[in-house]
Amino acid sequence: MLFLSGVGIGLASPSSNNAAIELMPDKIAEISGLRGMFRQTGGVVGTSLMVLSLSRFQDKVAGFHAIFLVMGVLLVVAIPFIRGVPEGR
């Protein structure tokens, strides 16, 4: 499951970065800075929430199953929002 998440993020990150830069080429520095800030913040908050969630489970494997199930549902819920991103100029 972790492998699939890594592959999905690896495929989505470069294309979403290029899409943002294509929409606003005069603001490349701001876009890169904001993306880096949110990427770091998401990593810290996500890791903290995973550790907090795992501390509530006696069986850590069941905890990981629940966490990845919730993450998968959140990704599916995000699909309509992703489709709403404009095509380009």
C-alpha cells in the first residue's frame, strides 16, 4: 500500500508543479515557495497524525490498515476538486 502511495505521489507531483507554473509563469518563485512550504507542513502534520492515530491502536497493523483506508477515501473525495483545476492559458 505504501508503495502505491509513493508511486501516485511521484507521478502527480511533477505534473501538478508544471501545471501551476504554466498557469502563472510570472510567479514561479512564489509558486515554488508555497508548494515547498505546504509540502513540508503536510509531511510534518501527516506524520504527527499517523503517530497519534497509531498510538490509539493495540494492533499496529490494524492501525495502518485504518489509516491508509482513510487516506484512500480522502484521495477519492479529492478527485472532483482535482478535476476542477483549469486547463491552462
